[in-house]
Amino acid sequence: MTSSLNLWLIPVLPLAGAAINGFLGKRSSRTAVSTIALVFSGAALAWAFFVVWRVMTAVSSPLPYEEYFAHWIRSGSFTVDFAFYLDQLSLVMLLVVTGVGFLIHIYSVGYMWDDPSYYRFFTYLNLFMFFMLTLILANNYLLMFIGWEGVGLASYLLIGFWFTKDSAASAGKKAFIVNRIGDFGFLIGLFLLIQHFQSLNFTQVFAQVRPIPSETASAGFLTAVGLLLMVGACGKSAQIPLYVWLPDAMEGPTPVSALIHAATMVTAGVYMVARSHLIFERAPMALTVVAIIGTLTALFAATIGITQTDIKKVLAYSTVSQLGYMFMACGVGAFSAGIFHLMTHAFFKGLLFLGAGSVIHAVGGEQDMRKMGGLRSYIPWTTLTMGIATLAIAGIPPFAGFWSKDEILWRAYLANPIYWLIGVVTAFITSFYMFRLLFMTFAGEYRGAPTETPGHDTHGHTHGHDGHASPHESPMVMLVPLMILAVLSLLGGLVGIGDRFDHFLAPVFSSSAETAGEAAGKGMEYLFMGISVAVAALGFALAYVLYVSKPYLPQKIAASLGSFYETVLNKYYVDEIYATLFVKPLVEGSTRILWQGIDRKVIDDSINDAAGGARHVSDEVRQMQSGNLRSYAGWIAAGAAVVIAYMIWLGVGR
Amino acid sequence: MISVHLILFLTFGTVAAAGAINLLAQTHPINSALSLIAVMAALAGEYLLLGAEFVAAVQVIVYAGAIMVLFVFVIMLLNAGVEEHTKGSRVAVLFGIPGMLIGSVLLAWVMLRHSGTEAVPAGALPGAPKMIGPLLFHEFLLPFEITSILILVAIMGAVVLASKPPTAPAPPREGN
Amino acid sequence: MVPLSYYLVLGGILFACGVTGFLIKRNIITIFMSIELMLNGVNLSFVAFAAHWHAVGGELRGLVPLSGQVFVFFVMVVAAAEAAVGLAIIIAVYRTRETLNVDQVNLLKL
Amino acid sequence: MPIWIYILASVIKSAVVLGVLLTAVAYTVWLERKVVGHMQNRWGPTRVGPFGLLQPAADGLKFLFKEDLTPPHVYKPLYIAAPLIAVIFALTSIAVIPFGNAITLFGYSFPFQVTDVNTGLLLILGITSIGVYGVALAGWSSNNKYSLLGGLRASAQMISYEIALGLSLVGVLMLAGSFSLREIVDAQGGHVFGFLPRWNIFLQPVGFFCYLMAAYAETNRIPFDLPEAETELVAGYHTEYSAMKFAMFFMAEYANMITVACLATLLFFGGWHGPLFGPPLLQAVLPLFWFGAKIFAFLFLYIWVRGTLPRFRYDQLMSFGWKFLLPLALVNLIATAIAVAW
């Protein structure tokens, strides 16, 4: 193969940035901090591009390419190395992460400029990049898991970035804990893998998996592994039942929501499932579970999205539902479609969040859409870019979202029309609430009071130039990423035309399901395209009617729906249910039994008694230490006699 | 048959044992010291019997000539008198003496149980300086160096310990 | 020809006398001498063993010839060091406590 | 040779050597008095016999017949033992000293030496180191502060200088490669550069200097005679002694001087080596003559120094021994080692 690609540089560069900023940032200027952060993340992006160039120009495609860095665990036959693995899948992820990450870095420079702990933010951000890239490039599950946990940590730190704010801190904790639940499943899955394959290395594991026949008849070992991995994925990618952390995660700064909780980290689950597709393909039951979970999540989250009024919450739920789409794709075996949607979603959802950030920035920290409106005249660029993104997510051709979503729906139909039906409904809802968001924010006239400082404080960061009466466009440094992302979400879908993306990823997902698409006639596919477009248009129309032409209708409808509306508004009371089902018993139990029962009564008492006993004994024994030299000598002599006797006994025994 | 070797051994051995006993019997440290010197001289004789002439010489020079002189010197310096009989520690009597007796009896039993098996000829091996030297400076170089460091440290420690502590100025006396 | 055990027994006697002296003597200096006595007993057995191993051809079994005698030198060095430091300590103690009786120097405790 | 001849020869040799030694001791005293006297512009002993040659005999008689009184407060056993120890060890060390080559009588070869031990030098060192006890015990047992101080000084001084003494000899030993005095002397036969006799004095001048200083200190001679410094401690360790016991100390001191002189001759001045000429009988006797001559020279040096130099102060003594002599001997040792190895 060609000479080394030095993949290790890509993760290490952001780490270096994080280290420098973390250790020196406190005393260096904002400019220096942002320079460091940008340079290192940009370098990572550049190197990623270089790698792509090398791969593309290589005469014989060097993929999959493995790079051994250092060995880490060597226990018996089981070895885990710091080694990196690059194939088409990780290549796509690599580009997405570095690209979007870099853009969001740039954006953050403007967005976080006034934050007191500016350097901390970029340290965390670079740290996140490092872990995310490790996750992507790992050549074995364990290293992947390190990245997995690392991004969890980074997300925890960034959600709780404004840790002085109670809600932020608790949101961070919530995210962390919920993720732990998922990771638990993931870990057990890994243990199972180790037990059966004595390895976590992708190539080795998959090499052993390939010959195994599909467990169609009965759920076997691979099913178990698949389900466990799915649990992990649910945690990380916010699927039912573990999605609850993602909406709260919006407490973090908006760029974080864009980068971590929309574009990259939350898709790690999808990536992981796609990465271990061989296992899933041989475990149809697990695959079905994936599909069902994805579908339900998509619908469920979308419905919640309708009622939310916090602009970021809406986006959060839409993220959850889009992730549901991806899992649906994976579930029906259309991994490449899932990854495709992952990529496009990274573009337009990142763009949406950044736009939302720009809006929030514009109105001075206000997040409630009811206090917005008519902003298009104030912030035209943001309006334009967000419009593009909305079209993209709603699935209007030729925007990116259309291609990927359509692909997914088509594949879903091929697998099972039910999926397709739900998918279409979800698509309708999606386009509805997205346009709702768009109209509520930009259309009509401005409903918010002239921006006031408290608004910022609730948001935790104070605004650049206070005392302005009206919303204002964001600085260029924030707009440029918006535009780039807008272009991407406009054209990003084109790479999928004619299954080019499929063929690109074909070496990875060389499975039977891939070719099914060609089996069915193209004509049907076009028909389905039409349907989904029509649905999207329908959603647009409904949103236009409700929020532009007849703004009084929504309240009526809400009133008529009554309790159901309440339920949806309160997110189906899922948080409350969880609280009563799991949290409260846990807290009670650990307080009563673990703390007061075991810790106090058993552990502490035993320790105290041991100490007390030791004191009593030593009080007696202390008398032995009379300080008289000769008595010591006496003890020694006696002891020597004993030793001699013992040794002689040994000698005689032989 | 009683060889000259055995006779000499017994003679020196008797002297050594007698000296050791005398060391215990004497109440005045200087007598104990002298009897110890006798023991060492006798041991030097034993070493000669065993052919370890260099060891014998060093035994006389170092032990009898230097270490014991040091002892005598200290006895004279502190003008140590006959030791007074304070009440001893019960432990030493109750455990120490019996322990010592048991141990030595056991050892003697074991040794004599294997006695006569191997006989050591007179001048068994010539421990000439010419042979000791290479040993000290090749096979046992590291221990040798370490002991040299040890003795150096000991010298410094002795100097520090025995040097007069800085006496604090006496407090001014009130009254006449 | 004298059996090895005789030498060992002699050494044992000296050692036992040393222990006894340590146990029954009150004078610190005498106690030190008892220690020297023990060391001498050990030395004797060292030399005897050296001769013995030489006699039974221990060199053939990979033993360093004369090593027993070499150990004696090390013991002597240690004894010298111990005597120097110990006597210095005795002098220091005598300066402060005005006595050489170990029964009256019993600060070696809590 | 048959064992009885060996024993007989040994007895004769011991008797002769002892006689010669005692005579030498006696006449060294006479010599000292004479020489010092002349140095101080006096005559020294003249009355008894020609040039007072019978003076030693007279002294001996006096010591013998004087009342031997023992002070009541002394610690008797050691008080009596001390002079014996001193004189015995002083006289013993002469036993291993060779005076000349072996001569052949009746077909047997008899070395001019009481006994030839192949570690003779070590033996002498050991004996001299034991000799300390005489002085120390005398000082302690006579229960008198002057004596005690003398004894303390003696023991401390001897311990200190013994180290320098031993180190100064190691150089010679390395050159000769043996502890046997005879071999050491044989190693000094012949010449270097054709004309210079290969005596260690030429190869080991520093060693010789160290040896001389240390030896003077070991024998408690001026300028190191603090143990018996009459001006501070009445007579040092033998203040309480009288009559024969005192004489024993005296003899011990002079015997030690002679031993030291012998050693110096053997180790540094090529022993009995010297120009041989004349008929065979003369050739047989000349070595003895050379040996005696060298020893005489050393004794004379002793007396000369005594007549010339003042006495050290005690701290000077110690600092000289530890801070000057010992390092010097060490340096010499290292230099010699390097030279020999190379």
C-alpha cells in the first residue's frame, strides 16, 4: 500500500490545541485562544482533506487502510492497540466531523466572544474534536469506546458550560447519567464480543462474524450483541427510551448544540451501528428492533416538536426525529442511506442550529419563538440561510435533505410499508413544525420587547453591544459558516444522485440488501419521491395557513385538542414518568439502604470497631515495650529460639 | 587417635570458652574487655589451625588491636566502675535465658548429630593474602565497596555523636 | 583431624555466651562486648565452613573458594563500624544521663 | 632436618637473639645518655667503667635491688600485668625479624631468624598493636589522674598512628608482593640504573617518611612522647611504677625502638644488603655488619631527634596524624598502586 497517511495527526492536532488552550488559555488573549483553536482544528481539517486526496489519487484504492500507532493492552492472546482504521465510512464521518467542526469553531469565535471563560469553551471544543475523531478512526471497539466516553465527557462539560446556572448543571448531569445507561449496554456487548471472539479489532471480529449464518430462526448470540450495542446507540443517539437528555442538552451554548447535539456526537450511535452492520445483518431481530425504535422515535419526537415554543427545543426534537430516520434506515439494512442522511443532516441541522444561534444572538438571548417574529427584515442573511436549511430538512428537492430522506423512505418501503407510512407522516410533521418555526421566527412582525440585558444573563453570556433597540445581524465571522453550510445543504444531496453514494460506500456495506433498490423499478421510486415532496409541500401549506395567514387558529386548535395537546406540550410526561419510575426509587433506595443502612451501619461501624479494637489491644501490648534494652534482648532471644526450633524441625523433617 | 591438631584445637577452644565465661563472670568492664581480648587471641589461633593465616592476622590487628583498644579507651575515658546490680527486667530472665538455652541446646544437638561426618584437616585451605586479595577485589568487589562506604558513614557518625554538643550559655544567676 | 562440628559447637558456645551477656549484663559497654563476642562466634563458624567446603571440594559445586574467610572480613568491618558508632553513642548517653547502666537508660519507649 | 635439631636450633637462636636484644637495649640507653649529653655539652655517664660502659649493668642492678613498692590504691592485677604485657610483646616481635641470609652448618641451613613466618610483617603489626595494652592498662590501673591521662593519650595516639603506619607499609608490600620480611629484603637486592641500590627508600621516600613519623609515635618517642610528658603529667603512665616494673616499661620502649629500627632497615634500607668483599668468612659476616650498622644509624637518629625537637601539643599530634599523615600515606598508596599496576 502507499506510504503512511499519518492518520494519528488528525485526532492529535485538536488535542494539542486543547492542551495549549487549557493550560495557557487563562492568561492569553481571546485572539490568541481563538487562533490556537482555529489553527489546530483547521489543521485537522486540512489533513483530513490531504488524506482524502491521497486516497482518491491512489492508483489502487488503499482502503480499508489500517495504521498501527502504539500497543496498549497485551494480555495473553487478547490485544488492543492504539491503531486507526480508515475506510469509506470513516472517511465520510471524518470529513463531516472535521468540516462541520471547523465551521462551528469559526462560528463560535463570534458567538462566544463575550463569554468570560472563552478559553474554556474552546478547550472543551477541541477536546471534543479529539475524542470524536478517535471514535471515528478507531480500529477496535475499545478505542472507539474511549472516544465514545470522551465525547460523552466533552458533551457533559459543554452542556454544563454555564455551570453557575442550575438548569445547565443538572442538564449536564442528566445527559451524562442517561448516556451511562447506554454505555452500560455497550460495554456488556463488548464483553460478549471479547468472550466469543477474543478480540475487539474490527477486522478480526468481522472476519470471524462473516461465516456465521444469519440467526433468522432464533435469536442467538449475535442478536444479544446487536441489541446491547443498540442500547448504547440509543443512549448516545437519543433514541427511545433514552432520548430525554437531548432536549435538556440545549442548555449548552448554541454552537455546542449545533456541533455535538446535532451534527456529530449524536450520530455516533448511527455510525457505530453502521460500523457493526455485519453483526446486525446476521441478527434480523436486532435489526428489526433498531428499525422499530428508529421509526417510533422519529414520529414521537416530531409530534413533540410541533408544540415546542423554545426555538432550540424544537430543533432538538427534530434532531431526535431525524436520528430516528437514520436508525430506521439502518434497521431496514440501508446503512449507506442512513449514513447519507447522517451527512446531509449534519449540514442542514448544523446550519439550523447556527441560524437559531444567530437569531438568539440577534434578539439578545431570547429563545422563545413567541417573542420573535418578523426578523427577516432585521437579519436577512440568517433568514435566507435558515430558509435553505428548512427546505432541506423538509425534503424539498433539490435540497440535501430530500435526497437522503427520500432514499431512506424508499428503502423503508422496500423493507416494510408500515415503516414507510410512518416515515411519510413524520416527514409531513417535520416540514410542518419546521416551517412553523420559520414563520414564527421570521414572518409577521416583531413581537419581542426591545432586547433587554436580563435576557442575556439568563442565557449566561452578556451581549457585545448592549442598549441597541432592535435585533441586528450577526458579525461576518458567524455568517460565513452559515453561508458555507447553506451551500452544502443546498448541494450536499447531489452526491447521492444515482446511488453514487451507495457505490462509494459499497465496499463497506457489501450486503444483499444494497442491491434490492435496483431490483424494484425506478418508476416506483419516482412515485414515492413525488409523494414525499407532496407531503412536504402540504406541511408547508398548513404551517403557512396557521402561522401567517390565520395566526389566531393555533390557539383554537390547541383548545379543541385539550388534554391531548397538554400531553404533547409536556412531552408526554416522559420525564415525570422516568422520575417516578426510576429516579425517585433510586434516590430513596440509596439514601435508606446504601447510605444509612450499609455505609453507616456496616462499613463505618466495622471500621470504627476495628480501630477501637486495635486501640484496646495495643493498650495491652504497649506494656511489652518497656524501654528496657535487656527485655528487648529477651524477646529477641526467645524469638530466635522459636525460629531455630522451626528450622531444625524443617531440617529433621527432610 | 588424638592428633596435635586436636590438642591445639582443644587448647585454644578452652581458652576461648574460658575467656567468654570470664567475660560474663567479671563485674568490671575492663576485666571483661581483657577476657574478650583473650578470646580473640585464641580465635586467631583457631584460624591459624584452619589455615586462614590472613584472617588470623587481621583478627589480631583489627579486633584485638583496634576495636578492643577502643573499648578499653572508652572504659578509661568514662572511668566505668564495677557495674551495680539493679533489678533486671523480668522478661530477660523469664524468656531470654530459657530461649537462649533452648536455642543453643537445639543447635548443639543438631551439630553433634552430624558430628564426625566431615573432618577438617589442619590448615585445610591456605587463606594466604595472595588468595584473599583477588577475592576481595573481584568476586566481592561490590560488597567490599559497600562496606567501605558503611565504615566511612560510621566514622562520620561517630565524630558527630561524640563531638561536644554546643552548650547553651548558662542563664545569668540572680542574687549574690 | 577435627570434625567440623567441633568448630561449630565452639562458635555456638561463644555466641550463647554473647547472648547471655547481653541478657544479664547491666553495663552498656559490656553489652557491646557481648555483641562482639557473638560476632566472633559467627566468624569462627564462617572460617570453619570455608575450610570444610574446601575440604569436601565445594569449589567443584560452584562455590567461591575462601568466601567464608572473605565474609569474616566484612563482619569485621561491620563490627568496627558498630563499635565506633556504638561507643560514640555511649559517650553521648553518658554525657546526658551520667550512667552506663542500661536499666536506667530506658527512654526507648512510647 | 630432624625435628630435634630444629628445636635445638630454635632454642639456641632464641637465646642468642634475646641476649643480643637485651644487651642492645641496655646499651641503647647508654648511647642515648651519652649522645644527648654530648649534644647538651655534657659528658653523660663516665664514672662506671671506661666511658661509663658499665653504666647499664649498674642501672640493671639498681633496678633489681630497689624495693618494689605497690601503691595501695592501685588495681593490683592489672597493675602487675601491665608491665609484663608491655615488655613481653615488645620482645616477641623481634622473633620474626631476619638478620641475614641463611648459613649452612653441618649440612643444614640455618636462617638468621628465630622463625620465618610468611606473614611476618602482619605478625609484627599485630604484636605491636597488642603492645598498646601495656601502656593503657598501666595508666588506668595505677588509679592516678596523671597515669590515666598518660594511658588515654597512649591508646588514642597509638590507634591513630597505627593506621598511617599500616598504610605507609602497604606501598612496600605492593612492591615486594609478599608479607614475608625475608622476601621483602630479597626483593631489594641488586641495583637500579646500575649504581643505585634497589632499596625502597629510593622507591618509596614518602612511604618511608610516613613510616618514620608513625613509628616514632607508636614508640611514644619525642616528639610524640606525650604519654610520658614529664612536664605535664609527672611521668605519664608509669608514674606509679618503680624498680623492676619501671625497668620493664623502659626495656619495652627501647625494645620497640629497636624493632622499629629493624623494620625500617628491612623494609626501606634493603636489610642486610651491602657491598660484599673479602674472604668467604668475612662475606658471611658482612651482612650482619651492614644490618647492625643500619640499625645503629636509626637508633642514632632517634636519639638525635630527641635531643633536637620539642614536643607536640596533643591537638597538634592528632591533627598531624589524621589530617596530614593519613592523607599523605593514602596518596602515596594510590600512586604506588598506579605505578605497580602500570
